[in-house]
Amino acid sequence: QVQLVESGGGLVQAGGSLRLSCAASGRAFSTYSMGWFRQGPGKEREFVAAIGVTGGSTYYADSVKGRFTISRDNAKNTVYLQMNSLKPEDTAVYYCAADYDSFRLKVIVPAYEYWGQGTQVTVSS
């Protein structure tokens, strides 16, 4: 069983930056691939970024490539999402998720077993 808790969201002006964190409770954190998803008001939850068990592999949605960076610190049981050059369309609740022992990074919601409760990111014009 894994519990995930996101933090770091808030209100930022367009062009600004935020760093989200996702803290995991389980000692087996390093056996999970991790993903970030987001969901805006009235929209479907969409993939943002994913990272492999060691951090050596990453994958990003086209909408955030070059602006967002996913990373992890297995010693701290934490995955991060550094968000730069934020745009109003980035406004959403951001969720982290865990995928146990995956061989490939996954981009769909059903592929992930554990989810956090989300943290709100609001980007103003």
C-alpha cells in the first residue's frame, strides 16, 4: 500500500514558476514509476509527465515539453515537478500517481495504481 501527498501548488502569474512535490509513504517507493497528471475545471484528467524507477527515463506531454521537469529522490521517497514559464492554460489540480514495476512509462490514468489527492495550481494572466 502506498499513500501519496502532493504539495507546492498555489497562485502564480503567467511566466512564473512553481515546484510541486509528491511524498510517498511506502518503503518500496523506488520500485514504482511515477506520473504527474492534471485536471482543469470541467475537463478530463490528462497526462503531464512520467519518470522511471531510477529517474533515468522521463516522458512529457507535448504541452509542457521544455517548460516542466519531473525528477525524483528515492532516498526521500519524493517525486517533483518543476514548472517554469507557466501559462494560464496550466491552471489545474495536479495529481501524482504510482505505477508498480512498470517496464514502460505510461500516459493513461488506468495504468496507475495509487493516487494522491491533488494540489491546486492557478496561473493568472
